Amino acid sequence: MQHAIEAEGLVKTYGKGPKAVRALSGVGFAVPSGTVFGMLGPNGAGKSTTTKILTTLSTPDSGTAVVAGLDVAKQPGAVRHAIGYVPQKPCFDPTATGRENLTLQGHVYGMPGSDIRSRGTHLLERFGLADAADRITKTWSGGMQRKLDVALALMHRPRVLFLDEPTTGLDPEARADMWAEISGVTQADGVTVLLTTHYLEEADQLADRLVIIDRGQVVAEGTPEELKGGLDGDAVQVELADPGQQEAARRAVAAVRGVGEITADGARLHARVGNGAATLPGLLAALDGAGVPLASVTVARPSLDDVYLRHAGRSFHSADRAGTEVAA
Amino acid sequence: MSATMTSAAPAGTAGGQRGPALRHAVYLTGRSLRILRREPVYLAFTLIQPMVWLLLFGALFERVADLPGFGDTSYLEYLTPGVVVMTAMMSAGWAGSQFIDDMQRGVMDRNLTSPVSRGALITGALAYQAVVTVVQSLIVFGVGLLAGARYDGGLAGVLVVLLCAVLLAVIFAALSCAVALTLRSQESLIGVSQFLTLPLAFLSTVMMAPALLPGWVGTVARVNPVDWAARASREALLGNPDWSAVLGRAGLLAALTLVMAWLATRAFRAYQRSV
Ligand SMILES: Nc1ncnc2c1ncn2[C@@H]1O[C@H](COP(=O)(O)OP(=O)(O)O)[C@@H](O)[C@H]1O
Ligand SMILES: [Mg+2]
């Protein structure tokens, strides 16, 4: 299968000396043409940095990347014609109308005037922006503005589209709307999409394949089903009333029949079990017998959250919080 | 799967690589001018200070021109070309603020992953500032004329004043862009621009005849581009200008323009290393 993106051993450090931040320490993956590829990771994992390198915005310390068959280091000019990029921050011009935004973008890529008009109209209609097309975009809703960002990136018919957290900050309705548009992009235009997200359900919903990235490294790769299937059975999550009893709880749970891998994360204990419903009574009895009071217990089918926990050794949400604190 | 990919050649690669840079600069200039057209209040805002200088100082210091050293011009006539070039400098000091907006949003990042050259991004900003300067200069000039200033230099003189104002504006706009790309915050840009422009306006012959400046100010004024522009402008408006003096100073301005434009383009590298 042909790959639209091939990244290998990407390393990137920001700054020098004691203040240096290692953003990427050897990221690599391959994206099959015509698919949506997800890059899932908490804040500060290195998603934007990877995207910036693949879009020629930034250069890696080492490693190679080929996008649409072109080496980003050797042929950045050709890569720029082949790609569309929606940065994490909004990138439309708020002082111009929707149509003016698209028109300038068309000129930048050297499209002929007639094509600019028809392509602009087509995109405005397709993204449901036609009614607002001639209004200043400052007055648009957040969801409409983000859709304009995507339309701008598609204006020149790129072969590979990079979407860096396209739905962060959108309300649920606008997010669902954006999801539909993103699926449409691969189907209608045959564009390859690299999508970064820190929403597990977004990666699950949209990505044909995905990598989970944590602290500048790929920790897992596969289709969402493969990743979830790699975990046996269900996930049981036990919240302890007293985090100090973590060790006692772990010993008690480990002794229960049918319990597999156990991961502890503060007051939370995550256990993989063959069959949640069948194992739960024994598990609760064991904890009760060991004198460990509980705050809550949940049983769930495996989710990407569990995949993340398994590979990164901490829960996605605690990693996300930690990342936000570091980045702030 | 690759069969479903769009087979169209990437748009724009057919054209040469020189032509697009110029076209891009034109489109980017147009983008900025559209902002100005929609919010003309901004232009009015940049004219408040020059009007105060021109009308208030022009009236307040009217008798200054009686001092020897001013020749037989009125103070208003002396002051007007100086205020034109000073306005050009002060307004150009803000040129980098659009870059900062663009960097804080994703606009700069999107531009830098498009085929737009870094040169065109700079040239677009400078060309926009040049257009703004011509409009501002004509307004300041017009007010000076309405208030009673008269010049023997005629159209040629006015064109020289416009040229000097534009060159000075481009110098400071380029500097402002370089500062914006390096420091990346509106506050720093405001600080640098305040720190630089007011002293440069006062350490020149904009308000006071060369013969009447204190010695050290005269020395500083000789290396002050604002002074080059002010002197060339006043000279060109005389009935019988010393063209070699005008050309010499305009030449200095042109040379400095090139240096500053180069500096601004260099500043892009610093920005790209940091993203
Ligand atoms: N321009 C920059 N300068 C310095 N450090 C940066 C810069 N961009 C990102 N970083 C750091 O690199 C790490 C990865 O950041 P990023 O790629 O933005 O993560 P993500 O997009 O996954 O949230 C973080 O620790 C972040 O603070
Ligand atoms: Mg990011």
C-alpha cells in the first residue's frame, strides 16, 4: 500500500542548555493514502511539533519525513503545494469576509480567477457557510470559523490535509458537525488526513489508523479496533476511599481469579478482567475481606483510554492535566 | 487507494518562481488596505498627533521663525514638511503589529506552510505602509496649506517630500517588522517604538532650525534618518533648491531602506527556528 506520509525517527528539541525541552524523541509512523490517520495524545505530547515538521514549518534535529512522495527537508516548496494545514490556533483572517479569505488563499496558490470563484463557492456551500459568506468572519460562530479554517486548507485541492486539534474548544454540536466534514474529506476528495486530537472518542470515531503519542514518543499504533482488541476482556476501575491503601488493594485484587494486568494511578486501580460481570462479585469480596473501603467501582468494555493507560502507564486524563501544567 | 487521490498537478507550480513573489506581495498589500478601508478611524487616529504638532506648535512657536536661522519662511512653512516625515516614521513604527497578530493566531504558520515567500510577506507589509504614508502625507500637507503655508518648490518639491516620507516609512516599518518577529509581543513593540521615535523626532531639525540646535543635538541629527528626510524635504520645497543636498540625503535614505528590508527578512529565520 502506498503511503501519503512516512515519518522516521523525528527528534526535536526546543531551546538550548538546561532550559532545553525535548518535544520529540524519535517519532515515526506511516499513513496509507486516502485514509484518516489519528495522532492521539495528551497536551504536550508532541502532536503539534510533529505536524509542524511534516508541514515544513519547523525542522527536526534529526529524522526524515516524506509527504506526498516529497522529502520535507529537500523539497519544502513542492511539499507546500501538495498539503493543506489547519494549525491548532485559528488561522482565518477575522477582518475579512469568508469569501475574501478563500479568494486570497486561492491567489496565494496561483489558482486562476474563475477557478477561485467556483472552488470558493463550492467550499462555502459544502461547509454550510454560504449564507454567511459575505459577512466579516469576526462575527461568525466558533464552529463556523473553524470550518472556514478547514475550507481554507482545502482551497487549492491538496493531496494531504493536516488538522491540528480541529475540534478543541468547539461545543458538542459543532464538534459532531466537524466530524462529519472530516469524514467527508477523505471520501469526497480522496485526500489523506492527518488529524491530531486529545479526545479519545474523536480518534475512535474518525481515525482509520492511529498512533498514541506520549512524551514525544509513539507508544502504540494500529486501528482503533486492533488497539482495543489487544486488551483482553473488560476494564474494572476501582476508586479507593484512601489512596494510602493502594498496595493492600492491589494485593487483594491480584489474588482474585480472572484478573489480569493491574495498573495503579493514585487512588485509582485499573484491572483487566476476562469477564467483568462474572469477576466483579469475587473482586468486591476480596477488597472487603482486606478491609479496603471503596469510593466507586466501574466496569467497562475496553476503550482507547485503557489502551493509553496500558502503554503510557498513566491515565489519559491525568497525563493531560500534567501536560497542561507543564505547558502553562 | 492511491488511485482515488486527485490527479491534478499542484496549482501554481506551472508559473515561474520570480513572478509569484511579486504577485503575492500585491495580494498581501491588498489585504491590509482592505482592513484600512473598513476601519478608516485607524487612519484618523494616526493623524491626531501630527495635527497637534502642526497646528498647536505652529501657532505656539510662530515667533520662533523671527530668530535668525529660519530664513524668510514662516514657522508653519518650516514645520509642515518636518511633520510630514515625522508622521511617516511614527505611523510606520506600528507596522509590525499586524505580524504579531498573525503570529498569535495561526495566520503566520499557515502562510509559512504555503508557497508565499518570506520576502513577499515583508514586501507586502512595507508596500502597504508606503501607501498609507502617501495618504497621510497628503492630508498633513493639505492641512498645512489650509493653515497658510506656501511653497515655491511646486509639484516637484511635493513629490520629493512624498518620496522622502515613503522611504523613511519603509525604514521604520521594516525595523518594526524585525522587532515584531524577534520579540513577538505587542507590549515590546510599543516599548521599542516609543523609545525610538520620539527622541529621533526631537533630535532633528524637524522643529528647530539647524543653526539654532545645541551642538551635540546637531551632531546626532547628522546620523538621524528623520533629519535626512526633513532636510531634503524642506530643501526641495524652496524656490531654488540645492538638488545635490536633496539627492545626497535621499540616497542615504534609500541605502538604509535596503539594509532594513534585509534585516526584516533575516528576522524571519529567527522566528522559524523558534516554532
Ligand atoms: N515553540 C516552542 N518553544 C518551546 N517549547 C515548545 C514549543 N512548542 C512546543 N514546545 C514544547 O514541546 C512539547 C511538545 O509540545 P506540542 O508539540 O505543542 O504538544 P501537543 O501539540 O501534543 O500538545 C511541550 O513540552 C511544549 O511545551
Ligand atoms: Mg498541540
